[in-house]
Amino acid sequence: MQNKKNPIYSFFSSVKLALFTLFLLAITSIIGTVIPQKESFSYYVQNYSESAAKVFHVLSIPDMYSSWWFLGLLTLLVVNLIVCSFNRFPGVWKQIKADNLETPLTRLSKMRLKDKWVANTSEETLATELTQSLAGKGWKTEQRQRDDSLLLFAQKGAISRTGVYIVHASIIVIFIGALIGELYGFKGSVMLPETKTTDTIYAYDTQEPIPLGFEVRCDRFDLEMYATGMPKAYRSHLTILENGKVTFEKNILVNDPLTYKGLTFYQSSYKGYQDFLLKITDQESGEEETVIIPFQRRTNLATHKASIGIINAETRGQSVTRIKVWFDDEQGPASTFWLKAGDQATVERTDKKFIIAGKQMYATGLQVAKDPGVWVVYLGCGMMILGLFVAFFMSHKRIWLLLTKEDDKTSVMMSGSANKNKAGFEKMFFSLTTELKTDSDN
Amino acid sequence: MDSSQLLGITTFTYLFSTILYAIIFIFKAKKLGPAATVFTIVAFLVQTAGIILRWQESYAMGYDHAPLTNMYESVVFFAWTIVGIYLLIEWKFKTRVIGAFAVPFAFLAMAYGSFASGINKEISPLIPALQSNWLIAHVVTCFIGYAAFAVAAGLGIMYLIKNMSDSRQTTNDESLLGTLPALKVIDDITHKTMVFGFLWLSVGIITGAIWANSAWGTYWSWDPKETWSLITWFVYAITLHARYTRGWGGVRIAWLAIFGFISVIFTYYGVNFLLSGLHSYGSG
Ligand code: HEM
């Protein structure tokens, strides 16, 4: 309590400061939505002016959401929130834990919501009856002798008083999660051609190489289109290798990434090459070979005594839809045939059959992120929704019934209070008194 | 009947609904009340059918996605939610004049969707980034929030109009503004509507963050749309605190309800057309 007099403490625990900080955050956040972020100095010189660019630079406007002053505002909000909540929570806890059977009787008679009636039964019988009928409505009653009267008390939703504090705590939890991500996480990307393997990705901002600690291979990239020509799906088949051994594989899509050892690989872009990827399998021996060849070039195969080439291709937009393959194993005239991208065909030669699959070669653009804080952030989000729900839609409802002997009758004074939705509680209160009156009449 | 016909009809039924509520308000034609309600419910059901039909049509075209993925569809859903929330308020608080201030927003949204240039009404397939259930959850929750804020702004306007007049303190039918609910009641409904909206906006921002994380590995990237939704969220957080801890009410809350909705409009519309960003609706 002594703390309350400390001016620094009261400054940081005031709601006025919270309103002020939230207001400043709302206003300053606009800046970064109007002035493009993370552009080069020359961009600002060109689009604004030399002097404006300098002012921007000094105030960290080009990266304002991580500037010292914006982070400072967020810190102020958090400190304010913590101090304010610590200041108030003990009081709220006291209210939750309060012994409501000790409430001064004068306070009960002064409550706004009140009703009185007289029942033709003895105090004890009435108390039992009331307890029973309240129990039937979900109210658990306690009772205690107070002077000449018997006090009954029941409450619902006392814990709902913590709702606001769950919300406030959730904001702190989200900040902690974001901080963990900032400190222990990283973001990077890599452009990985089909069939190729990498053990390194490149940091998002600095382009510095980051070793993965394992290898990732792109086996295949597929681009699916709608009939309209709009992209329907980008799909990469990724394989994870450790010491040359396959440990995990998955087809990834946008919105469906692969996670391995805390690193998540997201499908983010692709690049089409002028080259083609061909796979030739000897149907009998099962021997297969994959080659990459440029358009209208041919190559000799290493495993089969043959050569192969692409002599024609059809495209739509950036992507190849059909290719014309030329294949010759020097056993009779060369075979030529059209192949739909991604399909395979069986080629019958004089003494052998080959299965040939071919497609345009792509590189898949992977975004790679490690964010150990994300689950903390999600926990905070869950807490926030729970807390908001409790704070907004639940209330702490309390009712007291004071029973006093009057000759062979008993007079009842019922009072009640709720911390939220008072109109709703008032309705409930009076329908409850009506029911209790009729119940105790029988 | 196809969905575009049904949704086209909806635009006019909401206009007619608006006119009915305006007549009830201006000419104190209380007798028309039930007719206005029934008519609005029917219009709402027609729109519901239109939305469901549009969903089926996209399914039949092989696209299989909820009708919530471009500006037009979002505007239609926005109007639908406004009317839904309004009908809920009418039923809960037993007052009809609010219709004259809430239903026009639904009409304006539908009219904008139907007649504004640059709005593509076609059912179009989804690009890969938008193929996510989190996106659907995100759009639905955000728009429930936005619709609640639209209704709250309507109530704020109603409060200010009533507050300016001589009949501020009356609720009898003698004067025009006397037919409006008591100031205290309007104030209370405004607050409750904003609280409702705040909860949904919070869920909307969170589901949006989860979607972004599943698509790009970043739950928050300060893109203009995200930032504006946060600004809007701050505005309503300020409003709730000012009311709850500093006892603000009446005129100030009414203004904040209007001001908050302007921020909503900017988040929803302004960002797409005035600023640049990741969100897809801007392309029409
Ligand atoms: C963006 C951040 C914040 C959010 C989302 C938030 C949320 C809430 C909510 C939902 C309520 C309940 C309001 C109601 O029941 O109508 C509340 C109450 C309150 N908030 Fe915050 N709050 C935030 C920041 C702060 C800060 C920084 C302070 C610091 C002083 C603060 C102080 C309070 C107080 C004192 C109450 C009343 C609690 C009581 O005694 O019941 N809030 N807040």
C-alpha cells in the first residue's frame, strides 16, 4: 500500500498512461502504412526529397516497426500493463476469496437489488427449503448465524473476475513469444533446383549462409493450372537427408509446409529453366538415369548406349505444356514423340523398351523459418480469446438471503449484486425471488 | 435462379427495407413495424440462399471454396452479417427504429458490390496462397466484427442525433426523435455491440496471423492491412478502457463508435485501393 504513494509507481500503474500509449501506438502505426518500408535511402530521396529522406533516416521511419521509439512504446505498454495488473490483482483476488457470509448486514439492506417477503415456516425449515430450491437452480448455498438472523449466501462466476487479467497476461505472453522468435529464430530462403540438394540456406536480410545441420533435396516441382491459366497449386516434393540417409519426405504446398527439427520449409516461389529434366528407365533391367539438357540439344546417356534430346516444346505463359522428345539407341531409326509435361511414355526399340518421362526443369523457392516462439504466441492468442470471453460474457453474481424469526413466521430479505450485465442480473434476480417465494409457500 | 440474380434482388430488398424503417422512424408509423421486420427477414433469407447457391456454383465449377475470397464476396458477406446482427438486436432489445440506422449500411455495401466499377463479380478460382481453412475462418470472424462495428456506428449516429434535439430526454411519440430509445439505452446497446465486435475482431486478427504463418512462416509482418486492423483494434481497446475505467459514456462513446468504424472502413477498403499490400481483395 505504501507503494501507491510512489509517484513513479502510480505513473506506471495508471490507466491514463495506457490510453495515452494505445493512442500513440495507433497514430504512429499509420506512418508505416503510408510510407513504404524497408526501401533504400535513394528510394526515399527519389520519391520524397533529400531532406525528407534524411529525416526519415534519423527517425528510423524506413523500418519504423523495429525502431527504438516504436519498440519503446510497446515496452511502455507492457510495463504499464504489468504494473497496473500487479497493483490491482490482489484486490480482485480478495473479492474472489472474500467471506461473503461476513458482509455487514447494513450493506445488505442498502443494496440496490432487494426483495422482502414473509414465509409461514420456521427459520430452519425455510433455510433448508431455500437451500434445496436454490441448489435445483445451480446455486450452492452456505449459511451462518448472524446475530438474531440466519444468513444464506450463494454465488456464481467469482472466477470471471480474472477474465481481464487473463487478457492482460495474454498480451505479455504474446510479447514473450515474439521475443523468443526474435532472439532464437531466423528466417531465410533458398532457391533449390529439382534433383539438387542443399545443406545451407541464406538469411532473409543479410543473405549470409546459414547451415541447416542436415540436407534437403527437391525431388520434383509441379505447377498446376486452372483451365483459365491461373495457378492452382505449387507443389514440391522434398526429401530430408542426414549423413546421406533419407530421414523424412513430404510434398509441400503453399499453406502446407514441412517441419523438421524445428525448421519449417514453406513453398514460396519457383523459377522455370530453359532446361529439361528427363528420366530414362530400361523396362527390363530397371536401370534408370536422369539427365538435364537444354532445349534443342542432345546428350549421350551414361548407363544406356543411347542419346536423347528435346527438339520442340509448346508453352503457355512461362510454363511448358508439351515437349517433343528425340531418342536414339542406334538400333534402327530414332524415335520422336510428344510428351505432356510431367507424363511418361513407353518407347519400343528393336530389342528393348524404355520408359521416358520428361518435363521442364524448375527450381523451387523455399522460405525457411525457425521460430521457437510461435507456440508461445499461439498460447497467448488462446488466452486472449478465453480471457475476452470470460471478461465480456460472464459475471460475478452474488445473492444473500437474511432469514429472521418473527413469532412463528420468518421474514426474508434477499439482496443481490453482479459486477457486469446488471440489467440481465436484475431480471434474473426478480424471477428468482418469485420462484423462491412460491417454493417456500408450499 | 442463379446466385447473382438472388444477390441482385437482395440489393433492392435491403433498399426497400431501409425505406420501411425510415418511414417507421420519420412518420412514426409504428404499425408498419412487423411488416418491416418480416420483410427484412425474408430479404435476409434470400441473401442466405444466394450465398449458399454461389458456394454450390463454385463447387460445380470445380473450385470448391466458400464464397469469401474476393472483394465482391466479402462485401456480400459483410451486408449479410450486418442484417443478421441487426435482427439479433431488434429481437433482443425489442426496438425497431435502430433499423433506420443499421440496415442502410447493408444496402450501401450491397450497392457498392453490385454497381461500383472495378468490382469483379465472377466466381474465380483461388490462387494457392488463399487455399486455406484459416483464411475462411479469418474472413468470417473479421467480417462479423466489422459488421458489429457498422451497427455500433449507426447507433452512435442515432445517439448524437437524439442528443442534439430538444426531445433528448423523452421517449414518447410526440416528437420525431422521441420515438428513439432513451439515450441511456442507445448508449448501452452501442457499448455491447462494440464489445461483441471487439471479441470477433480479436479472433479475426489471430486467425489471420495463423494463416500467414502457415503460408509464409511469419505470423506478423506489419503489412498495411495487418497494421490497419491492429490500429482499429487499438481504437476499440481505447474505447473499452475509457468506458470501463474512466467512466466515459454518451457523446464520447458515440463519437468513438463512429471514429472506430472509419478506421474499419479504411482497414477494409482504403488499404486495398489507397495503399499497397499482400491482401488479395484489391485486385477486385
Ligand atoms: C492492447 C492492450 C490491452 C487490451 C487488449 C486490454 C483489454 C482489456 C479488457 C478486454 C478489459 C475489460 C473491459 C471490460 O470489461 O469492458 C480491460 C480492462 C482493464 N484494463 Fe486493459 N487491456 C489492454 C491494455 C491495458 C493496459 C496497458 C492497462 C494499464 C493500465 C490496462 C488496464 C486495464 C484496467 C485497469 C482494466 C479494468 C480492470 C478491472 O478492474 O476490472 N489495460 N482491458
